[in-house]
Amino acid sequence: MIIVALEWLTFGLDRLMEAARQRGVAVQLLTRDRGVYRHDLGGSGTDGLDVVDLDTFDTEQVKRHLAGVPALEGLISTTDTWSLTALDLWDDLDLPGQNPAAVRLTRDKAALRNRLHGEGLSRGAGIAFEAGGITAAELAERVPFPVIVKDRAGTGSRNVWPAASHDELEAVLAQAREAELRGGLTAEPFFSGPLYSVETLSWEGETRVLGVNSRITSSLPEFREVGVGFPVAFPQDRAAEITEWITGVLAAISYTTGFAHTEFIVTDDGLEVVEINPRLGGGLIGETMCEALGVNVYDAFLDLALGKRPSLMDLPLTPVQGAAQVLLYASETGVFEGHEGLGLHTGHPGAPRFYPVRAEGDRIADVTDQRGNTAIVLTTGETTEIAMLNALSAAAKIRIKVTRDDS
């Protein structure tokens, strides 16, 4: 029995292989750049993983490869980038997968916002437009200030711009016209409040909340993720409210199967979706969940790929500790030369673990979004708050070396 993964989420391949070895399942990873997974592939945790190098953006090439895989039983999709490709592959190969309509809706931020607005689950609608197809004055007539303009199919906090006035909106549209976009653009209301993400798993229309992450973000106008802590210990009534709300949100978009990573804002007027991703949370969110819950959540990917109800839907999930991650960003563009200060983690509370994202010699072209991330530090603690303080302290010990490049 072979299960194929169509790319991955940078980290977590070791957890997947741990689950696969326990089941006696073979796993194959298809990737166009195995360097993305250098951390996991460099350790013994991925022993037994069959890595196949091919152009995963070429759907026909992927189909030809999969047609030649003996005993192929399932296909795993964990990314936004290849989520639509996975829909074609599941259909073409008659393999278990996610609801196509729901996945496509999550990949169009304007359509998602309007569906939620139409269902009474968001106070604002989204305006879909092309960068050169509308003026600031025309847009301002349709969406009140403050407003958020973003790539309709964007990821990694890239191409997201706030505007609080007509002049700022003019500047945003000028930037958008020069940006490399994955889709068109959408404009929607700016919702003010702290950002969280709720991690869920759904099976045949039933949804289970696995927990909520706190999120520390950078100062505006950037929307970089700085720190993530799991799980948030909400009061019982607020936790129940979030569970009822996200269950309704996912039902409203017919999200029936698979992990979902929903970023949301708590406002004075209720909960507002920022985006829904048809996958497990990225970065080290999966790892923090495993550490905090004391279970391997990646085992559910194997059940989903085989078309079985994930055992994670029914396991008791009582947190055994808190876990947190802090992202390390370069302060300027240039050539990345490595990190210093890791030796200062000896004896540090929370058992800091270091996960490099960049390799020495990589060029950092932008530091305003996730492209500027060079590494992640993960720590644990008796509570999530303690874990986060441990992570912030450990991250502060590390210095990022960049040779400035003015090109």
C-alpha cells in the first residue's frame, strides 16, 4: 500500500512517517524542490520516505507518474498552492478527497467573504476586482474605510494592504498594480481585534475543534506572523461559542471533510473570519498541536487518504502542556549567512528547538511578509502563556546574519 503526498507544509514529514511506520504504510513525496524540506529530510525521522523529484506544477506530469505507482491507495494534499491540483487528481484517479466546491470557495477570498456575508456570518461583503480595473474613488464608494485589499488567492501574508483614507487607498492600488498576484484582488472591511486561528477536522459533515492558536502579528502595514501559541484556554462559554460558530461557518461552505485552518478576529461585535485554509495550519502549528495534545495529529492524514473516519475525531484531547513558536525574520534584504546564538539555548526553559527555514546563501528578496522568515523556534511550557514567554526569550538570543544586497 502506497500513499502519495503532493508537496507538504515545510515541516511535519517526520510525524507523518512516524504514523506510517506504525501502520506499515509506504509514503511517497512528490516535490519540485526538496530543499524546502531540508530540515525534515536531514533527520532520521523521515527514514523510509520515498522522495520523487518532478514538476508538481505540471498536472499532466504528476498524473503520468501516479498512473505508474503500484498499489496507490491515497493522495494527501496539505498546501494551498496545490489544493486545486489535488482536486483534479482525486477525481482523475477516483481517490478519496475533499469536497471540490468547498476547497474552491476557500481559495477565492472574495467569494468566501460574500458567501459568509450572505449567510449572516460576516458583517461585510467582499469586492472582487482587477488591479487596473477600478479607481480608489470607485472602490471607496463600495467599501467603507478602513479597508483591506488583498490577493484573492494569496498565502503567507503576502500582498495584503490596509488603507484608512482615500490617499492610502490610492497608494495601495498603485502597489497592487505592480505586485505579482496569484489571483485577482478583493477589498473588504477592516475588522479590529486580536487574531486567532481555530484548527478543525471534519468527516462526512461532522466537525471537531482540535484547539485554537493565539497569534502575535507585526505592526501595520505588514501582516507578518511573529508568534503562535497552542492551545488558547478560553473561558468555557467563549470556547463553546467558538465551537458553535466555526461549525456553522464550515457547514455554510459545505466543508465536509479534512483539516481546516481558519484565521479569525474577535471583535466587539462578534467573530469574523479572515480566511479559511483547506488544510492543517502551516509552519509548526501541527508540531505544537502534537506537543500540547500528546497525540500525533498527522495520523489523521493517513485515514483521510484511505477514505476512513480519522481516529482523531474520537480521541480524548486533553492538553498535557502548552507549546509555542516564534518566527525569526531578517531585518533587511540580502544574502542570508546563517544564525548565531544557538548555544545560548543550553539550559533554557521550554527545551527550545530550532527549525531553519533558509539555507546559507539564500537571497532574501523581501522582509515585509513570510518570505523574510529565516527560522522558527519552538518551545513548551506548563501553560501556553509560559510556552510563549519561553519562545520569545529563546528567539531573542538568536542573531540573523545577512549580507546586505542593494540590487
